[in-house]
Amino acid sequence: MSGRKKTLLKVIILGDSGVGKTSLMQQFVNSKFSHQYKATIGADFLTKEITVDGGKQVTLQIWDTAGQERFQSLGVAFYRGADCCVLCYDVTNEKSLNNLASWKDEFLIQSNVANPADFPFIIIGNKIDVDESKKIASLQKKLNNVTSNQLGGLNYPVFETSARDAINVEPAFEVVAKMALQQEELNEAGNDVSDDYNDAINIHLESESSSCMC
Amino acid sequence: MGKKKQEMSQVYANSNNEFIFGENGGRGKHLSSFLKNLSLTGSSRQTSGSSLTGPGAESDADISSSIYGNLGYSADLSGATGGRASPSRDRKTSYSPTRSFRSVSGPVGAGYSHAESTERAGGGSPFSSNDRRSASHSRRSMKYTDLDDDWDAELDGLNEREKPQKTTPKLQSAPSLPPMVDSLYPDLTMAFSPQQQLSKESSIEPNNTTISNTSGVTTNKSDNFNSYNTSTVSSSKHLKFKKIMEPSSINIQDLRKLSWNGIPSELRAITWQILLGYLPTNKSRQESTLNRKRQEYLDGVDNIREIDFNETSSGGSNTPSTSNSSSQQLYHQINIDVKRTHPKIKLYSYAATQKSLRRILYLWSIRHPASGYVQGINDLCTPFYQIFLGHYLWQVQRAKISSASDVKRKEEEQNNSHLLVPGLFGDPSDSFEKDLLQSNDILQLDVMSFDPGRLSARVCNAIEADTYWCLSRLLENITDNYIHQQPGIIRQVNELNTLIAKIDVELLAHFQSEGIEFMQFSFRWMNCLLMRELSMPLITRMWDTYLSESPLGFNDFHVYVCAAFLIKFSDELKHKDFQEILLFLQNPPTQSWSESDVELMLSEAFIWQSLYKNATAHLR
């Protein structure tokens, strides 16, 4: 197995401006936090090699995108071939939570993924280190509302993180890697299968089992 | 044959139009505002006088000369080439109400475009060193016919360009030269040398501790100013600028040409403002224009009722009512971006700076709803802000030094006051300014770490207003970079791709085999005009050239600069894989770059532009 070429997993980070996407990525990739990040323009590229369960070495290629809507039109150049998409919001900013669905839709339109309904998304609510009083009131209820109504009721994994205090960042991205890997294998299997038998049922079963695990 | 002629004339007319709208489009607007000014200042007689036909030519010339300074340049040219009789012009004179304005820009534009095209082909503009300027009028018409000559001319230009750099050290005569080379007052620079400083201080205030303090910090200061005022700036360059600035109305073409090779730092503020068409070339109108524009800006800001510019809590304004209003959203975006603008430069961490930037950006955004605020525009306004603020500080420092100097120097300063941006320094009722003048650290202040909170509202507002208007002028030429879907940037990225295909096929092939798309790395180069890739001093140097190439410097020329930038790293990039390429280009090693690196890049860009710009024209 180790003789096989390295697995590259492409991950896209989306979310409103200022929710802390760049901070999350820096915390995950470089284990550091700074107040000195400039606004991301277009998208930044980062990589990190990690080991997912089963001891498999993977390389995450992460596109940390700009949050301003104006830049959405160039998503095509960055989203294509993605294996997992991280939707970020800020636990102190309700609008960023409400925008998750539109980020998801935009991603699906521009990335042109094969099976939109099965594509792995993960939700990260950042800045849990801030004072409780600043957080969105009855966050859990609103979050459930968003995931069940706007995000199609699919059970996407949700993590609450603090990029500043490095809380939950690592675990969140372990799940990202796992989901991306499954998606990647699914794509490969899908490609093989469709080449040979065009067996759609097989794909569906695999994807179902994967979502149960999460 | 007759038909062909017609076609030709159409081509001619088209290209001419292109120049009018392309090269002089911005100035057309200035013209209109000029006409407006004229009527405001009560000399509208001229405007109506320009109502055309035969003698109209003279009044056109009058107007244009009062706008652009003496357009001796184009006037000469039209004289030489019979420009007045040029068909395009005649055609225009027979037109419509807007004619008065067109016919003015007509000859100017035509003259400029002729000169421009020969220069483009010949590589004259950037390199044509000023020594050659006097001869250039006659040469220009000759160059027209012989392209090979142009190449020679370009090489000459290159050689000539090398020379001043080599001779610079000799001119400056030693490393012990005062850190602040001052074109206006060559002898004033002496005040900055530590010894002089010491003796001066001691004569004023015979306090030992002050003296040692001062001399200690003076050394620091010399570092600041060395980096600010780079070694390539020779005193002869200062003198050339001074000469151009001298007449009551400035020849903008000469100023452009001279600026291409870099502007002395203390003249940068005023030169930028003139090149952008913000500050009139006609000296008698400079102060009144700035007063009016500054007031206009203030009125604009005062009319904004929905926003409290002191509000900086960026967090999610949680109440849905506020977060939903579009003005609040706009302000929120600007607010969080201003906080993270140049986080490593201390100047931008001060509340006063951030408030100024918020006001500038917010007003610009609501005045330009088609694009609105786009991330990256916050970066673009900082060079203006910083240069203008630095210019004010420098004026205060100058005054401080001269207050301790003799009468003769004071007189000289009076004579040179026209080289300063008007209306900033010298309000006797400004107590902040007085405090600043009397503060112990005034001579050590560096704009990069200065707190604008120490300035009066009057000065802050003026600097803000100047920044606002200059930013507006800059963005005028790259509007489609920031409108919906950013078509300007997409076009530029594609142009960069096409250009690399011509210049460095191997690199392009390598990118393709690695799956690199130009959009992935060069989007930011276009959106922020390389401001994320190069340090602030290098950017200001680059803008000298961009502004001298206005209005297309930030647009077309920038793509060539990006090509030169990319190709600088070509050899390294060819040995990298997908990941390495992207990581490299995201953080290109420019930390050690000096101005000469940037200047080389600009020169390469210029050569490529002269080679390829016209080469693609037939494809369009």
C-alpha cells in the first residue's frame, strides 16, 4: 500500500468575509495564530500532509478563499475537482450562519461535482473563544434550523472551533480529510465502475454507508 | 482607390478616437471640470470664446494651455506636422455641441498620440533621458519613418539610463552625504547631518541631554530617510523636476517623461496629484481647486448620516435589523478590512488612520455603486494616504529646520513654496501644527510609524480628501476590475497568459503540464496591483511609472509588468511541481528587492509592451 502514489485531496474553504477562514487554515497548517492576516484576495493555497485512520498518508491541498461575494464569480478556477468543502461561519455573526446555504449552492453550481446530493460538506463555527454575550442568541436552534431547512436536512458534521486558542481545529480537519478521502475513493471507484459496468447502485450504497459513519 | 482612401481615413479616425478616449479620456473629464471651474471662477468668457471655427484654434490653444500647462509640446508638434490641418481635427471642428471640448482635446490628443506612438515604438518614453528632451522635438518626426532607428534609439536610451546610476555616487560625493537629499534646498540637507544637527541644537538649546538624544535619534532618522530617499535619486533629477515645475503652468508631457524613471520622494505627492489630473497644472488655480475639492469631499462625508465612522466593533452586529441593511453590511466589510490593512506598518494601526480610511472607502463605495467596495481597494488607497501624509510631515520638518536657519534660506523657501501641495501646512490658527512644530521628536518622525491623531482635523481632512480624489482617479481607469464578475481582471489574466505564451513558451508549457491556471496565482496581482507582492516603498516607486503612463499604466501596462514579474522567477518555477509553484507564487521572494529590481522589471515590461502591444493590434 505504501508503494502507491500519494493521495492528493482537494479541500475548499468557504464562508463570509471575516469569519476566520485564514486563521483556521493557519492554525491547522502552521499551528499559529496572528492578528496580522490581510484580507484574502481570490484564494490562498496551502498544503498539509496528514495520516488518516488506517495509517494512510494523504496530502491536503487547501484553497482558502476570499469571503467577499464579488469574488464568487471566479470560483470555477478554484472549486473544480474538490473532494470536500468546508463551510465556515462566525459564532458571533448571525448573517454568516444564514449565508451557509448560499455558499453551498454557489459551490455546487461552480464546482460541477458529479453527485451534488452526496458531496461531503462540513460546517465549522469559528470564534468560540469570544465572550458568551457576543455569541448568536440560541445558536443551537438557529444552526439546526439552517442545517435541516436550508442545507437540505443532510447530516453534515458540525464543529465549533477557536482558531485563536486552537480548539477543535485539528479534529475538524481530521474529519475533513476522512470525508475527502472517501469522496476521492468514491470518485475513483465511480470512474472505474462506470467505465466497466456503469453500476450506479454500487456508488449509492457506498455513499450511504459513509454518511452513516459520520 | 477612392474607397481605399476612405477606409484608411476611417482607420485613422478610429485610431485617433481611441487615443482621444483611451489616452485622453480621463483628461477629457478634467477638461469638463475645468470648464466648470472656469465658469465658477468667473472667467467663463474663454469658454464661450472657444466657440469655434477659424479663430477657435487660438482660443482652444489658450484653454488647453491653461489646463495642461503650456502644451508647447503638442503645439510644436502640430506645427511641425501640420497638425492643425490634420483631417481628424477638421472633421471634429464641424461637429456638435460637445465639440468645444473635443476640439480642445483633438489637437492635444492627436499630438500626443503621434508622439506617443513613435515613442512607444522607439522605446523613447521611459529611457529618453531628459538630456535628450530638447532635441526630441525634431527627432520625433524623423523617427516616424525609420523603425530601425527606433531600436537604436532604444538602446541609446538604455545606455543613457545606465549612466546616471553609475555617476550617482560621484555626484553624491560620499556616504557621509546627508540622508535627506533635498532638491529644493540643497544646502538645507546639511541640517540633517548629525554634526550640523548637533551644533544647531546646541545653539538653540544648550542642554546636554537634549543634544545627545537628538544626535542619537538623528542616526535612526538617517536610516529612515535613506530608505525613503533611495540612492538612485540624484540631485540632478531633483533639479530637472524643479525646472519643470517652475513655469506658471506645468508641461504635463515633460513631467510624465521625467516621472517614468522615478520621482524624488519629497516631490512625489505634488507630482502624483498633477499626473492624476487632480492638481491643476496651472499654478494660479491649484490652491482654489484643492480648496473646492476638499470641501466637496467633506460635504460628501457629512452627508452620510447612516454611519458612525467612530464605530469600530466589527463583531457580528447581532440584531438582524442592522446587519441586514446594505449600508451596514458595506460598512462592516470596510471596517474589518481596514483593520487588517498593512498590519505590519504601524501607521495603519492608529485609530485616526483607520477612521480616515473608513471614510474614504465608504464614500467612494456609495458614490460608485456599480462596483462598490471590493476587497483590495483598501490596499490601493494606502500609497496615496501615506505619501500625502508623509508630505505634510516633511513640510512641518522643513519649517522646523528653517525656523532655526538664516534669513536667506527662508527666502529660498518662499520661492520654492510652489513645489508643495498647497493648503496643508502653515495655518497659524492650527494649534496641533504648532504643537507638532514644537515637539522634540518632529525631526525624527517617520510616516510609517506616525500617529495621524496628532494632526488637526483640518489637515486630516485635507489629506483624506486628496487621497479620496486621487483614489477615484486611479480607479476610474480600472473600473471594470471591480464591477460584477470583474471582467477587467479576467481580461488581464488572459492577457498575461497570452503574453507568457509569446515570451516564455517553456514556462507556459510547464504550467500546463502541472495543471496551473493563471487565475490561480495572478488574480491577486491584478486585483491589488501587486501590492501584496511588493513592499510599500517599491510600490510607490512603481506607481511613479504607472502614473506617468496614465491613464493606462494601471491597466494595460500593469499586465506587462506582471509578465516581467513572473518571468523573473521563470527558471525556478520550471523546476517546481503544482504545489510548489503555487506556494512559491503566493509568497514570492521579493523581501530583498530594491528599487533597481523594480526599475529593471518596469524596463522589461516597457520593452515587451513596445514589442507586443502593437503586434496584437491586427488580431483584434
